[in-house]
Amino acid sequence: MRQLLLLTGLALGCADKGGLVSDVVAIRIDPETKTLYTSEDDPAEHQFAAIATFKDGSQREIDLVSWSLSNLSVGEIESDGFFTSVDTNGGVTQIFAQHVGVEAIADVDVIYQSHELTEGVDEAVVDAFEDANATPDIYIEIIYPFDGVMVPRNLEGLGFKWYQADGHNVHRLRLRSEITDLSVYLGDDNSWIATADLWKKVAAANRDGSIEVYMESGVWDGSTLSDVRRGGSIELTVNRLDARGSVLYWGTSEGAVMRIPFGETDASRFWPLVDDVTSCLGCHVINEERDRMVVGYGGFDGMWEVVNVEDDTDPYTEIGPRTDHRLTFKTVSPSGEYMLGTNEGIVYVYDLTDGRLLDELDMGDPISQPDWSPDGDSIVMVRVQWGFMTDMNFEGGEIIKVPWEDGELGDPEVLLASSSTYNYYYPAWSPDGEWLAYNKTTGSSYANLNAELWLMDKNGDYNIYLANANGSDGRMNSYPRWGPLPDDEVLWLAYSSRQEYPLSGQFQPQIFVSGIDTARARSGEDPSYAPFWLPGQTANSDNHLPVWWSK
């Protein structure tokens, strides 16, 4: 029986103070490395042995050993060295065997295997692909997700799209890492939509490890698989945490601020509640402390209103639009007490509780696109040095930081000075208050195809081009806004972009999301990952101004 500890072949004696003395000078675990495969309802098992080396040089198995694991999420080990894995995920662990002060270590990799068959695919195809010797084929290419993408663990609805060989009628989408091997078997399709359950399996096993994703395809005649080919791979990373909250964006086809709770795949109309409003309600902001949203009607120089969103299923107007309440861009203090906005280059400060105008400031040069810091101590703004036409349309913008104390603005600090070549605009504080995302381009700030995403730290010391998030030129990457903190390592950045979403074939502005690794940013590297399309949008709509809400 496993629970018995036998003393066979082991020379023991009495030591000082009653301790044990052994002739064992060293032990090792057999095997010292082991790869095991687990799957749902089929955990891996293995019997490990402790092999002792004695003073006389002889070796034999011993039983008086204490066994333990370094990673209990992978499995458990019994008192005689019998290991049983979990059946929900893979992982890496070390096994320790100790005997009277002597220790041995073995390395164990547990690989989680799983497969899914889509409708109409024969179960026999699974073994057929396993037995096949695939020929490399560069034309079998995964075109979405983009290579190098990171997704949150709770992402529902990530689409896959690929080019396939003529005449091939079965496919295997394979996701592999050192401790994960997941396969999806598909019929004569060239796209597939994943669920969050898949990413939870990957995240549980890999802890931010990279996943190799590739496609295999072949011809299935009902009994035999032939002409099996394998395409090139892409790299995909699953973050260990969920993304939280909702993304609120302006959808032109719906004529409304739309809402997509993260982890869902259906956008719903959030505001206005009726669909007979045709004026633009973009440039919206939301306050977390008091659950208030401010929207502007008509975009530039639009009347604004305050919407109570305490009940996120039943928002209502708290302060209605007025002809003397006109702003283009606005931001709300973290406390929810003040709103600061701009219109025609002038700064206006309002009491958000009752809508009273508290101050009107002409700061010499036109001001636009303010964003309040999470700690409430400062506001970043765009100061336009030349080429001002409207709050939305200007050239020669520079980014400044203005202190806020006791209801008053202080002296501006230039974080990114204007130049004769570049225009800087749309600054946005990260939720930890350490970073600023912004746009950079040549020419106008309005709907510029060459708009790029950049990142700098709060003091303007780092200034980094987000190459992975931007992708190729001419995508109109615009209006970056941050998600709530998932952790202090990877932040989520949403923005509007005209890059193609291959599953729809549309090139209209859509909301994309990129992971931002702040540790890489601190070393001066590009911290961004390739972006993913936010599932649930109307694909043939111009979608803009993504604002992230923690609800």
C-alpha cells in the first residue's frame, strides 16, 4: 500500500538528541525530468522513486522519504511519490524528495491537451491529423488575430480568419505552448469565433506565457486524410487577469453612445435611450465617483447635458442641454465636483452638481482636449500654437500639464512642445496616473489618416512610439483611452482605427484594444501588443471615442 513507509535496505541509527542518522549520502528522483499529458476527466499519473547513494557507493530505492511539490495548482503527490495531475490545466512544478537532511529535485511539465470539433466534423479527423506528416505551406496563413496580440482572459468572441488551400475541406487550428496543446477541428470554413472558456484554459496554464497558433489543413474523404499542409504561426498571449468594465463609444449607424461590457459580444444602446436623435453625441466623459456622464450634442460647439448613470440600466437626464451651455471637449474631476471644458479655445469650469459656470479662462493660446489626472491634482491639455480652426481641427498642438488646487488652475508645464512639423493632441491619463497616451501626426488633428499612437510618462521623460498598436501607416489611430486597472503590469488601451477587421472586410473606423506592458515602457521599449477588434460592434459603422467605464 502507498501509505506505508518501509525501512527496507536503509541503515538507520540514533543520533544526538534522539535524531536519525543515515548511511545515505545523496538521493536522486527517478526520473529527474518528466513530461506528462493531462486532459479533462483524464488526469496524468506517475510513480516517482527516490534512489539513494550510500556511504559504500551502492545505490538502491528507499522508502523513508518526504515528498512535496512547488506548484500545487498542477497536482498533488502522495507520501510514496505517486503523482496525480489536475485535469483542468497544465503547468510546471518541481518535486522534492527529502531524507534526513538530504534533498533531491525533479522537474515535471504537465501539458494540458484538449480538442473541440465544430459541427459536422468527423471525430476520426482528430487521430488522422495526429498521425499525419504535414507539409509546410506559406499560403495557409492566419490573417487574424494579428501576430503578437495579447488578449484578456475573459475576452469573448475573438475571431480567427485564415487563407486556406484550394480543395481542402478540414482544418485544425492549433494553440501550443510548453504546457498547453489545444486544437479546434473545423470543416470547410476559413473563420472561427473563440469563446472566453478557451482563454481561461490557456491563462490558467500559461500565466502570461506565449502561445504559438498555426493552421493545418487537408482533404478528408470520409475515411482518409490526405494532402495535409501546415501554415506559418503567429504569437498570441493571454493575460492572466480579466479586463473589467464596459467600453462606451459613439456609433454613427446607431446615432448613440453604445455600450459593450467586457466579456460580452453584443453592443447595446446606452444613450440616448430613443433612436430619433441624429446629432453626434461624441466627446462623452464619465465620472466614476458620482456616476455621472456628460455628453455634448452636435460635436463641435455642442450643447452639453449631465446624465445620471447610477443605475446603469436606467440612465436619465439630470442637467439638460441649454443654449448657453456649449462645449466641445470636456473632462470631470475625479471627485465629480467640477467639469472643465473647452470651446473655441476658451476654458470653462462648471459646478457639475448644478451646472453653474464658475470660471471662464482665456489662456492666451487656444486650449483643447483636456483630461483630468486620476489623483485630481492636474489636467493635461492641448495648447495650440498655430493653425487653430476649431477645437477639433487644428495644427501646431503641444501638450501641457496644468496644476489644479482649490478650484484654481496653476501655471502650465510643457510636456511636449509644439514643432513646425508635428501636431500633438488627444492626451489621456492612464488609470495609475503614471502615463499619457496621445496622438501625433503631421497636419490637422481632425480625421487624419496618418494619426499615430504614442506614449510618454507623466513627466515627459519617456516618449515612445507604439509600433505594435499602430500597425501599418494610414490607419487613422485616434482618441486613445485607458481601461480600469487590471494589475500594475499590463494596461488596456482602446482607440478608434481604420485598420481592417478581416472577419468583416470593413475599413471604417472601429474600436481596437491593445495591451500596454508598463515594465517594457520603463526600459524604453515599445510596450504595446498588436491590437484586437472589440467584439460586439456594428462592423459597418463609424465607431469613435471609446471611453472605458468600470461598470
